[in-house]
Amino acid sequence: MQATTDSGGWRHACERRDLVENSGVVALVDGAQIALFYIPGSEGVDLYAVDNRDPRSGANVVGRGIVGHLNGELVVASPLYKQHFRLRDGQCVEYPEQRLRTWQARFNGDAVETRPAP
């Protein structure tokens, strides 16, 4: 789905019905593949948005990763090399030099919207 924009820099990424609880889906927003994770009731935040491109392999696979907790942090494990990225800030747990770009994400009614993180 191609994104549309509104005021404040928020971009339409997909619809709530496109999300899968406790799993990832990928949306194309301004040419970037964004992995969206809908984790109901997690740390007061339900929706996370990170880059779908795994920095170690260069493959667009992060949205297919397994979500879990590691050392008290909500993470996604990359499907190829299994490194873990924190969903809150994109930082890799095992390799601090690796990081996923993050976006702010929100529900606007049934729409899922993203904008670049500050």
C-alpha cells in the first residue's frame, strides 16, 4: 500500500485490520519499507515501527522476525542471523554498532500512521 500524508508529517501506512497481533507486517512509506509491530498492552505502547532492512545481511526481513523479551526489553529477532533489536529504539542487543531506523507510529481511528522519529 502506498502512503498518503496529512498535517504534522504523519503518513498513512496501512489499516488496523492489516496488522497481526504480536507479529510484524511491512508497509511502504515514502519509499522505505517499515516493519510495523502491533503488541497490545506492551509497556503502554501498542505499536512499534522500525526499518525492515536487516543491517547485517542487507535483506528486507525484519518484519518477519519473532517478537519476544530479552533482558527485560521487547525485541524482534532478525530471521537470518538471529540478532535482537529493541523495538523501542531499534538498537541491536548483541552488536551495539547495529541499529534499525525507527518511526513514531499511532492509530488514527482505523488508520495506522507513521512519521520519522525525532
